[in-house]
Amino acid sequence: MSVRRDRSRGRLTGTVALLPLLAACSVLVPGRPVPAPPRTLDGTRLEQDVRAVLAADPATADLASAPVQCPQQVVVYPQLVLFCQVASGNVLRSIPVTVLDRDGNYRVGPSF
């Protein structure tokens, strides 16, 4: 019987010696993990990029100085198409913007 007690004391001593090591390796996470907020497009930057595309094309260069309005804080979804508006006199033109990927890259299309 004394042999059993010595073994159990040895195991207990070994376990107690490992507790600080186990505690140092563990990470406590209270509650549920919080998901990252959805990525959104910056509407002001989008308007600047639309103006730049309009200015680069000789057919639409006159529209580059007109007011441009794009949706603000649009959640990024690949293949999403949104429209920016350009007012040229009494004519309102739409410029399609296609979201290419989850990183928020997009392509500005031709106005119509």
C-alpha cells in the first residue's frame, strides 16, 4: 500500500509542477468571439475616382467638373454594381461601379 501512495504523490507533484506551464499556455476568452465589422467603401474616395475616370476620357472630360454623388458606406460584396450620379446641366448621368472582390477593389464603368 505504501508503494501506491508514493506513486500517487509523484503524479500529484508532477501535475502541480506542470500547472504554471499550462496556465501560461492557455488563453481565456470571455463570451463569444465578436465578428469583424463588414468592410465598406469610402464614398468620398469613390467620387474622386469617378471624377478621375471621367477626366481621363476625352468624351467625358467635361463631366469631371460636374457634381458627382456616390452612395456612402456601401458594404463590400463581390460583383455588386452600384451607381454614381453626375449632373450635367439638366441631364443626370449614371456611372456604374462594379465591386471586384472582398478587399473593396472596384472598376468604374462608362457613363450612360
